[in-house]
Amino acid sequence: MNILIFNQKGGVGKTTTALNLGVGLSRLGKNRVTLVDLDPQTHLTVALGFQTERFTWNVTDWLTGRVGEPQIIDERLSLIAGHYDFSDAVEFTTVPNRNGVVIIDSPPVWNKTVARLMEQVDWIITPLEPEFMSTQGVSCLIKSMEKNHISREKLRLLLCRYDTRLITHREIREKLQQRFGDNLLGCVIRKSVRLAESPSYGWSIFDYAPDSAGASDYTALTQYWLKKFNKKIS
């Protein structure tokens, strides 16, 4: 199974979701998980405690089919590191095959590489904040997908930085549900200081603050994903 994490807006929880869903699936699921850092900012690579300069084989090599191996994190999790000069002009025909689950953390921009990956992956997860403009952003994304003949059925929306105490957040969640239906995932990621802190230590939320709301929410997301979509993992 290939999952692309994408939103054209930055700072909405893409890397946080790629990291913690990936770690969650590697621990609670039965399949090996490979994390792929497609963003030239290399936040996913850094969030796992690595500097990109140490890698001689990275995401460009992976996409173009150059022989090499990912960085092993543990027996169930590995990383294909990002690189600061990654270009959307890189040519590839298909997503390189890997067993288990592949989670790709994309840059916050629509480009040829992202569009080509969207065509081929099984699922697209779009993290978004509970604000009015998010609805418009999702509508624009769906239009771009349709223009490129990418099925809306593979899109799943994930509300991040959600505050259950705020009426506006609850109202926006309801509006998203009404407008996008099954495209909206049935769980949310609450606003959490611990989630913001954990990448600076090179840890997932499960290692940094296992008793936090963030760990609880990403555990719930992992369990939800396994229940709904695990049968489609190859």
C-alpha cells in the first residue's frame, strides 16, 4: 500500500502525520513501513534524527530506480531520506515497488511529481486545520485532481490541531462532513504542544510523550486506518 501525505498549504501537520502514522502502523500493524521524504525541506528526515548530508542514496535515487537501500530505523520501519535539491523535474514512470506500507511526505506544492504520484498511490491523506479556508482549499485540490484524472475516492481528509472546546472547530468539522462525506476521516488530531516538540528530539510522539493527547490521537488514527484499510495492504 502506498500513501501520499499532501496539502498545498504548509504547516498543517503533513510531516507530523507521515511520521506518527508510519510509526504507529509499524508497531500495531503486520507490515513493514517505509517512510519517504519527498519535501526538499527534509523535515521528515530531520524529525527522525538524521542530517541529509550523511546519505549518499536518497529520494531522487529511489524514484529514478538507482540501486540502494533505505536507512533502517528498526526491524519494522525504514526511511528513504530527502534531499534539499530534490526537483519536481525528476523523471520516473512508476512508484518503485516495496513490500508493506509506503508513506510519502510531500512538499506543500502541486507539481508534476506530486500529480504523477497521486495517480499511482492507493491513498492520499490531506491533513488540514479546522478553519474556514480549509474547505476552499480542499475544493481546489479536488478540482486539480479531477483535471488530472485522479480519483477523488482515494482522498482522505484529516483534521489536525483540533480543539474540542471551540464551537468553530466543531462547526467546521460538521461542514466538512456534510460537504465531503466519506472523504473525511472519522478521527481527529487534537492540538498538542508535545506533537510540536517531539521532532526536535528526533522521536515520534509515541517515544517522546506516550501518555500525551497526541500519542492517543495517532494511536486512534492508526487503529482506525488498520480497521478500514488494512485489507488493501499488499
